[in-house]
Amino acid sequence: MTEPDMLRFSRIPLNNGSGAIPVVGFGTLIPDPHATRQATETALQIGFRHLDCAERYRNEEAVGDAMQAVFKAGTVQRQDVFVTTKLWNTNHRPERVKPAFEGSLQRLQVDYIDCYLIHTPFAFQPGDEQDPRDEQGHVIYDAGVTLIDTWRALEGLVDDGQCKSIGLSDITLEKLKEIVAQARIKPAVAQVESHPYLPEWELLEFCQKHGIVLLAFAALGHGMEPKVLEDPVITAIAQRVGKTPAQVALAWAVQRGTAFLTTSITPRRIAENFEISALPEDAMREFRDRITTNIRFNSVVGTGVPGFIPRVK
């Protein structure tokens, strides 16, 4: 009898000793709150144990409702679920960090957060308007705070005990190096766009050197052109190993040392994204040697404003 493939249940230990992050994660960027709750419940029932949330998504309450429903059913316990959420750009000033964190705690209906991320390294004008714009429609940035100022406030959250670990999202290698050099508490996680068309090898090498988990969002290319899942190298491997192209791309993500996020509201697709299996070494070599397309789909690292770049064939 062969051993069951345990790749989907893998976890990566965090560098501050506060636990381990499941490599398979479910992203909750779903516009409709009802769909958010249903999809999140489905993901937890299927086996996902990492939920990626954000104040910016405006649906933390729905994620919290889904978690509470599953916890009350007795099938999953809070300590089994790794909950990530994020500080939005309008709350970078140190005095705004703790209230923002506590707001997420309340909406998510939990008494601690496993990982709290700075959503982007850009500070926007502080206030209740999440997308502050001037009369010309340009984002209003906040020059009165630095990224390390905000990071120090996150370190304070860890000291207080309700935040187990901290990290950064949409970060460049250069900015990450700056924080690592100055931080008292090192980043545990760096969440960035990464997929076979944007492998971020240099960033991954730096993260692994410093014990930082690279958490890949848009791990399947966000369905944009050119489509990652239609790449001939990936489709050929998928056919050879009897898996879907999505499962092959996600297995590659885990086996090269990253964790990943996927999002769907379709139960069949949610299950497909969880049911990954290890790839043979020759397939891993093909990913590295034969895929040459290099594309970033999300422009957020240049602006602080999340958004995928529309492309045409």
C-alpha cells in the first residue's frame, strides 16, 4: 500500500517560532459577502487551513461568519486555522495601526490573528476613505509616515500578544531588504504575485535565507492573457502525471518552497485547487528550464493600488 500524498497538508515553520503556515491557502478577495461566506465554508470543509483576508476586501465579517459556522459544527477548531489579514494603506500612521488591527479582530470574530501584513508598502492619506483621490483622480499618498514607522507599530502588536506574526504584502525585494535590515521582529511572510510566469527566484532566495515564507498570490496567473494554465510545458506535464494544469502549477509552487493562495466560489474548483500531489523531479526541472515567459499581471507594487493589468492576445 502506497503512502498518501501529503503535499497539500504541508506547513512551513515561521521564523519567530509562532507556528507554521499551511502551504495551501484560500484567498477571500470575493466581492459579494454571501458568496464569500459560502466559499469560505466550502474551503474549510474541503481541507483548506489558511484563510487570507484583508480590511480592504470589505468582507471580513462574512469570513468570520463562515469560520464560526464551521467551528460550531465541530469539524474544525480555531487552532487548526491560520488566519492572515492586512493593514490597509490609509492606516499606516502608527496611531492608526492598533485600532485597524482590533477592527479586523472584531469583524473576523477571533481573539488573535496568526499573521498581520502591511497590505502594500505605500501609505495613503489617513482617514475612512479607503481610496483617497484628488480632483484629477490621482491617489493621495501620505508623506508623513515611513514604512519602518508602520513596521514598528506592527512589532508592538506582536508584543501585545494578539498578533502571532507579521509580514508584508506586494513588497519588492529592495523594500523587503530595507525592513529586514532595520526590524526588531523580522518579517515572517512576504506575500507577492508569483506564478510560473513570475517565479521571483531572487526574492525567493532572499526569503529562504532569512526564514521568510514567500506566499504567492495569483498563483495561477489570475486567468489573464497569456494564460499560465495554457502553457504547453504545463499542459504536457499535467497530461503525463494525470492532474489538471492548475494542480500541476500549484504543486510546483509548494515544491519550490513557497506557500500559495487561490480563490474561487465554485466548489469543484476549490476542491481541485486543494487536491495537489507531488511532481517528479524532471517536471520541476522543466518548469525552470523550459518556461521562458515573464509577466507581472498586477501593478500594485508600483502604485499601492491593487489591480490587474488588462491584456489582450
